[in-house]
Amino acid sequence: MNPRKMRNSQIYYATMKTSSKQLSGSLSKDLRKKYGKKSVRIVEGDTVSIIRGEFSGVDGKVTKISIPAKGVNVEGVKKEKLKGEKFDVYVNTTNIVITSLNSDDKWRMNRLEGKKATAARAEDKPKTKDIQEKPKEEKKNTKKVTKTKTKKGDNEE
């Protein structure tokens, strides 16, 4: 495939699945040290700071994510129309740094910490007392009783 077609298929004609994967933002230096990753997919509720563009320097929570617009909406980032109405502005994820993560999603946090995604987190595990195992009961030896017939027809054991 020629490079122009490949680039267009990845950017402009991408499926919803692949374009939603592209909505990841880079982590701040503190979070990079903590989790050992450079970027994470942005989720509603993450706190971000805008580092480039018209709204640079603005910090806030992510309120909406738009896959068709390929951007995220941050609290406090709005533009005003001529008539005075305000509307949401979607900021591209390349202009954003994630400063704190929304920890509601257990699966996401387990993946970041390098654990199995299905494993229970240490703080969520219920505290249980040590249960001692009962010794296994020995099986009783039961003798099998067989009946045999004699010539007279009486049953003997």
C-alpha cells in the first residue's frame, strides 16, 4: 500500500475501534515514575492539564470524550459564539498531559500496576480469618457381601 493511502486509512478513515485507541494521552512525570508507562488511554474523570494551543495552562477534569472529533472536553474550556452562547471545545489528546487518574475502573488500575487485569487489588480484598482445614475423614472399610445360591435354592452369605 502506498504511504499516503496508509496514512489516510489510519487517520481519516479509521474504524471507531482503532480511532478510540488513538485517544490516549501522555502521563505526567510523577505518574510515569509510579506506573512505568508513558501514555494511557484517557477516561472521563481523569484530571489533565493542557500544554499547547489556545487553552494552554488550563487544568481540569475530562467531562466528555468524542471519538469523531478525536478530542476530549475539559472542564472550563469553552468558546463563546457571537450571540453569547458558550459551546464545548474538544482539545486534541496530543496537547494534553494527564496529571491524575480516575481510579474507579479496577481493571484499568490493575493493568497500570502490572497485575493481571482480573486480580483483586490489595485494598479491595476482604479481610478474612485463617480457616484451618479439617482433616480428611478416613473412609470406612466396608466388606462387600456376596450372596451365592446353593443347589437347594437357599441363600447363603
